[in-house]
Amino acid sequence: MEQDALTSAARPGRQQQALAALRRPALWLALAALALLGWQWIDSRARMAELQQEVARRLAGGDAAAGEARALARQNQEALAALQAKTGALEAKLAESQSQQAALDAMVQELTRNRDERLLAETEAALNAAAQQLQLAGNVEAALLALQGADARLAAAGRAQLLPLRKVIARDIERLKAQPLADVPGIALRIESVVGAVDTLPLAFEAKLRAEPAQDSFKPAAPPGYWEKLLGELWQELRSLVRIERLDRPDPALLSPSHAFFLRENLKLRLVNARLALLQRDGKSFQQDIRLAQAWIERYFDPRAKPVQSALATLRQLAAADVGRELPTLQESLTTLRNYKVAKERDTPPPIPRPRGGGDGSSAARGAASGTN
């Protein structure tokens, strides 16, 4: 009871103390601070939760973006590898086309060079042939044909670099056209025909007297009698035994068979010398040999025989031919051609080397394969 009384007595005092404490401002401030701290803690927890959710959401979005980026990077790598492979193939084709182009250029240069060399070789051969015809045979017509053929080939080439050579050849053609055309091959053939006929020419002392038909001085009105006919036949026989003939020259020399053989051989040698003088354009020696051969034939051979007359007529015609005129040379044309060949060889670039096919393409293919890996 006493305890209850004490407790009931103490309660009003505690209540009063509590009321007094509630009246203090510091207590209220402390409560407000605690409430503020609690609100801030709750707000911080809410914000942290939202931040965590946002971070988790952004991380998830970043992972997705990273996955897409990796996929795009993989696609880009595959596309880059394909492009590198295509680039390698294109580079290989380009290298192959360049190799083919270089080979074609080399072939074109080689063909052009060969064509020019062939043209110059043909022109030089024509000029040499013309020069040989002039120097050895004196054949102006053959030399003209050779020069005209060379000029036609040069004209067909259509190169301006060949104009100086064509001008020199044209001057040589004009000089040859201005020369009197001596038929040297024809004259040589005629001399050869006389040489071939020497063995068949009859010598003068071997000639037979020509039998003239008997002509009666009178014709009897009546038929002759027996004795008259007999006397006439005897007279004819006597006339056939003795003949008188007029000679227009001294008696022909009598030659032994060996002398006749050497006479014919010397006559042939004289005619051969005349032919050599003809080819050498030595007019003086040609005239001397022809006239000496003509004199020998007139002296030692029978001038009444048709082969001798034909040989003499041929020799007279040959003696009247003018074969001693000096022909022009083609040295200027040959020198111009050789100078052009030397200049062309000096200015011609070396042939283009053919590159090995597939070198660049194989390196590009290896680069593409390494990029793919």
C-alpha cells in the first residue's frame, strides 16, 4: 500500500518533469533534426535504389550496345576481308593486264623494229644490186629498175624520216635516165654469138671456086650434027678443067691445121677480151679488140661465106657502139642509207623487258589472306 502510494505520488512529478522537458526548445530541435535525418536517410535510400536501377539499366543497355558493336565489328572485319580479297584479285588482274600490255608493247616495238630493219635491208640490197649492175655489167636499165623498186618500197612505208634517202635515190634515178642507154647485155650476147660461130667459119684457102653455068656464044639455027655435038662436049670438059677467077685481095695465107686451130682460139680470146672491156666500160680497148678481130676475119676467112659475112656485119655494128661512157656511181645513196641506219640504231631505245606474270597479284593475294586472318 505504501508502495502504491509512493508510486502514485511519484507519477505526478514525472509527468510534470516530462511536460517541463517538452516545453524546452532544444528538445524540439533535436526531434526535428532526427526527423530530418530520417527523411534524408529514407530519401537517400530511395535515390540510391533509383540510381542502382538506372545503373543496372544503363549497364544492360551498354552490354547490348557492346554486343551490337562487336557484331558490327565482326561484320566490318568480314566486309574488310572481302574487300581486301577483291582488291587483291583486282591488283592481280591489273598486274596481269600490265604484263600483257608490256608484252604487247615489246611485240609492237619488235615488229616495228623488224619491219624497219627489213625495209632498210631490202633497200640496201636493191642499191647494191643496182651498183653491181652499173659497175660489172653496165646495165643501166637493170639499175634503174632496182632503184625504182627501192624508191617504191620506201614510199609505201610512208615515213618522213626516209625523205632524205628518197631524195638522193631520186637524184640517182634522174642521172641514170639522162645517160644514153647502151645495151651492154645485148652487145655481150652478140659477141658471144660471134665467139660461138668462130669454129664454123670457113678459112679463105679452104674456099671452093664457084662454078659458073656454061653459056653458049651462039645457037645454031639447025640441030648440030654428030661431030659438032662431040666437039661441044669436049670443049665443055676442057673449060671445066681450067677456071679463071678474079680475087679482090692478095692470095690467102696457107695455114696448117695447128695454125688454124690457134688462129681460131686467138680470135676467141680477142673477142672475150672485148667483152671484158665492155663490162669494164673501157671503150678504147673494146674498139681495138673488135677491129682486130674484124681484120683477122677479113684476112684469114672466106668473106663470101654467109657465116663470115654475118660475123663481119655484127663486128662492124659493135665497133660503132659507144660503150666507153663512164656511168655514175650510187655511192651517195649507199652512204645516206648507212648513215640513217647508224642514227636509227643509236636512237632506238632498248627493248622493254617482259615482267613476270602474277608477281604483284600473288603479293596482293598474300596481303589479302593475311588481312583476312
